[in-house]
Amino acid sequence: KKRLDCNLTMSGTILEAAFVDPAFSGSPSNRSSVELRAFESQQVSPKKIDIREEVAETTTVTTTTGWRCCRSSKDVEVVEPSSMKKFETKISGNGVPEDDVDVGMYGNVPEGILIYRLDTSSRELKLMSKASDQSSNLLVQMKVAKAGPSDDKSRRGMHLVGVDGTSAKIVACEQRTAIAWLEAMDMMLGHTSKSSPSKKTNSKMWSSEKLNTQERNKIEEDYLNLANYSNQLIRAGAIPGQEQKKAVDGAGGIYYSVEVQPEEGENASEEALESIAKRRAVIKDSWDFYRMICSLLRDRRKYDEVFRKLQLDPVYPYLNSMTGLNDPGDDGYENNDKAVVQKDIKKKSQMTKTQIAKELVAQAEESLPALVEICKALAGSLGMEEVGIGPVKEPQAAIRKAEKKYNGDLLKVTDYCRALLVVKDFPCLLALLELARDSFGPLIRRVKLSTLKTNYSTLPGGYRDCKINLELKGHICEIQVHVWPMWVVCGVDGFRHYRHCLEYSTDSFDDPYDALGGLDRKVIAELVVMAEEAVADTPLDKLEWYQEKYILDYFAEAGLFMKHGLYAWAETTLKRLIQLRTESPDIGRDHHETMILYKYLEETLRLRGKDEEAQEAADRIVAAETKKSDEKVEAEKGLWESLVSGEALDMIMDPNRKEREEEEKMRKEVKASKKQWRKIRQQRYHFLDGNGSEWKQSTADASQNVDGPTSMAISEGGENQ
């Protein structure tokens, strides 16, 4: 039926869904489910259905605007809209009299499940199924004036207030049912054309959007259609990347739009479904991007925390004092004046970029065997955690890198031939640098240590490593040296993390929820639908501490709730995530990830007016920061104790020159750190005293075609060792 004047004719949606009977605890997880159908608010279904024969799996359809089950081919009877007269809320005492319930088509509903119907045109909520005789204080009917999420730990509850001031709580069988219903209610209450103006009606969120009636109707239709389509995919087991389940009988049926169905019939309905599917694809891409931002910033924080702990290593001040070779001290991205470059190619001016790249790749392939031998020798002596060789960079990849970093100069690309070594810790890195210097120092052209130093920038995304460039058979090769605690955060996916952080400039902001800035209310609501689709297999109250994928999904969803004004559900989600992080043996109560969750929880609690709880969260954060400071003090204390007491006292008793004190303190720390390194070196790497003589034979082949020796300028304080 086409409506020509939306301002004169009220339109809405009938939503019917399964809720938990309060006489039964929890969600009816292992009981029969309900196949529900939706239709326009001016239509009713004449057919009575036995729910037990419909579906045998516990999932619930969130019904939507303008939809009718494709299996229901009969014409529906059109009736007049519900009147807007004064409506009295009914709440039962013990049991529900049959006269108070219009059972309709739901004549046989499994025990523990209640069916409610919401008419968004009249704002009427009504119980549509019989309840248990044990049920008490059960909501039977209400004209809704206010709606909001409840503090139910399962995150399936809604708190409702009727126009007569009566309040009640209903709990859905599934999370996504509660979310879709609450959003529909908020749209309904913000839609002034659906009710007579009343001070009792409250929806600050959608009413603030300043939309006309036609715009609001379209938003409601689009949202509920998307929610329904997503729900059908979930029930049919058709979500890509999720565990595939056998489709529920009838659950995968296609629903057709009544409101937009023209005379062409089936073809036009397929076009409507295609339109919804395309909209879902767009929103799904947006959700994936937002979730990726959350993941990238999470891993950056992990890198920062790992580096903070690495700096507590007693040998770190010594490493931090070192100066590399040809190390400009930048983050390695924009370096047009790079000192170490490939040798010039004859007839370069007559060659295309592709030809130059192919020539350099050919050189890299010739140098690769020598690089393999060097890496095998290093790994054999130091016991590397992980070793990787190649592959040689492709010509087109080299051209892209040169364009991005070096203004197209292919000679400045020095990782055509590359390898990676993963050392256990900083002492192992120091041993590797010393062994490299003594064994094949003449081959070394660059040692880049700057990203591992305190006062220098990290690589995009927070990563830190050491790079050694050496010349083999006339070609500059690269060995990337990774420290195990940094490497293990992302493993081999670390480069993808680096590339994405670089592409999306994630270092320019700290809060992943800032990525939601500028999105309107409709898009946020649709993103919540996609979030629920992502966690469909794992409800919040069933989530375990080891399910990292879902923990990240729920963290991202909590940000959507905060941006959407659903603070109660944000609070519930964050508290559950904090509990899981506390239970995790790898994370725990005082871990930086737990503290980040506490910061968001504090913000949410203050927005809800729970200042006392918010202060408790703030105190927890302060206590964790104090603990970190104490760890640093203890590490510094250990260095001071390695000095003779007289030297420390001389440094402290210099009150007249503060700058001098700082310089002296740093010098003393480096000296103490070097002393610690010598102890570790003697215990773990005593073979270094052989000055690398056992390496001469293994590096003889790699030393060919080197024009001349180059000193290894790894030094402390700028002086060659």
C-alpha cells in the first residue's frame, strides 16, 4: 500500500520477539526457539501457529519494518490503526489471566519464553503468549513513554516506563533482539508524528536529529530491514568467516518488503533485497575498518608497554648510549638524503624504472646465498629465537617503496635482499652487534639503532628494531634484528601492522573511538548491528578470557555504545571485559590493557552519574601508574648499587649545577649498565673473547668483491670502541 502523505497518515512497524519469562532464570538456551514474522502496523496475521513445530534452535528473529514471511502467501486483513486514547499499563500479580492476553497465532510457546508485540505507530507493547502460572509482576501491556537499557549483566534487558508512569523491565532471549528493539523504541519516541506531543514521552537522542517525518520513516525502515537481513544471515549460518552451522528450518527464508513492493512482484522484491544487501556490505566494510583501527591502536599500546619493560633491563642505559653507523635518527620513512645507497648502475639514464628494479633484483638474488651463510653463522652462535631469509623484493614492490619514501630513487631501496633475526633480549642484541663488528665489520655499511633509543621516534605503529646493512658482492643487503618481546606482539603480521598504521596515520591519535567522530546516529546504529553480527556466536555472558577475537569485537562495540548514548550497555560490556582481563594469566589486574578498560569505564560511570564508582576506577588507575613508577625506581636502584658508594655520593652532592648533575647521573648509569653487561657477557657469551676468529672462514666467501674495509662505528658517547 502506497502512502502519499506521510504527515497525515501514521505508519509504523509491528515487532514481535521472544523474551525471557521472569519465573525462569537466564536465557532459554537449550529450549525451542521461535520463528517470528513482521508486518506493517496496519496488518494482522489471521493464522494461529504452533511455535514448537516451527523451529528447533534457540535463536530469535528481530522483526522489521515492512516485512512479511515469504511462506505466508495469504492476503492480510487491513484494519484501522490503534487509537491514541489513554492507555493503562497492566502488570500481573501471580499468573496472567487468559482474558488479558490476546494469544493470536502464538498458541503454543515453549515454557520460559514470552512473546511481546510492539506497535511503533501507537507505541503499544503487548504480551502475545501465555505465561507460566509461576510468573509474577509480569508486564502485560503498556504504552511506552520512555525506554532505555537496563543494568542486566547479560545485556539483554530493557527498562520501560509507560505514559502513566509505571515502570517495568523485560529481558530478551538474545542480545541483538534487545539492541534492535531499543533502537526501534528510541526512533519511535523521537518521532513526534507517531504520537500526540507529550511531556511524558522521552527520546533525547533521535528527537535531537531534527528530521522530518518522511526522513524518520525512511531511517526506521532502513535500520529494521538491515537488522532483519543480518539476523537472517546469522540464523542461516551464512556469515563469512564465522563458524558455519546447519541452517535452521525456515530460518533462512527470504522476507519480502510489503511497503515497497510494486506490481512487478517478485522481481521488484529481489531488487529490494539486493538494495539491503548492498547497504549491509557498505556498513560491514565500515565496521571492519573501525575494528581494524581498534586493533592497530591496541597493538601500538602493546608495543609501548613492551618497550617500557625492556627499558628496565640493566643493560639498556648502555645500549641507549650507543651511536650507530650512518644512522640519521629518523623513523626510517621519509629519508630522501639516505647515506647508504646501492651502487650506481651503468647506463642507468637509458633504462626505465622497471629495468633498473629488475637489475637490482638480479643483484640481490646473486647476494642472497652469502647473506644466508652469515645469518646461519649468527644464529648458530647466539641461539636466535627465530630466523627468516627473503624472499627477494619484487620489482614492482621496490618501485612503490621508492615512490613513497625516496622520491622514486630505486638506489635508495636497500632491502631487495633481506633477512630477519629475532634475539631473545637486549643482552643478546649487544652480543650480536659485537660479534658482527669483530667478524665481518668491513662489510657493514649501516647500523640503525635509533628506534630503540629513548629520545627517538618509533616506526609507524610503535614498533622498534635494529637494522644492519652490509655489502655483499657489490649489493647492499639488510638484516632486520628484532627483540623477541616486541616481535611476539604481532609476529610475521608486524609488517602489515606497520603498513596499515602508516596508511591510516594512526599515530596521530590515541583513542580508537575517535575514529567514530563525525558519523551520524543512523550509521552508528547500523554499526551496532554489524557488531552484534560479529559476536553472534558468543554472547557477552558466555565470553571467556582466551577468546581474543571476540574480546576485541566487544571492545569496539563498547565504543559504539558510548558514542550512541547507550551508557548502561557500555558499562556492562566494559565491566565484563575487565573481569576477563583480570582472569587472564597473561594479563591480570594491573596490566596496561586492563587499565585502558578502567579509563573508559570511569568515563562511562561519570556520564551515568555514578561518581563514587567512577572514583574507584580512577583510584585503581592511579595505583597501577604508581606501581609502574616503583618498578622504574627499583631498576635504577639496582644500577646505583653496582657502583661504589663513594662515586654515587659524589654525584649526589653537587647542588650548585643541576645540569651537571643530570650529565653525571647519565654517565654513571651508563657505566653501571656497562658493568652489568660485562657480567652477563661473561656468563652467557664468553666465546666473544675469541674476537670472532671462528667466523673468518664462514664469512670468507661473503667478503669477496668488497672495495675496502669500513670501520664498525658502534660506540658509546660517540667514541669508537
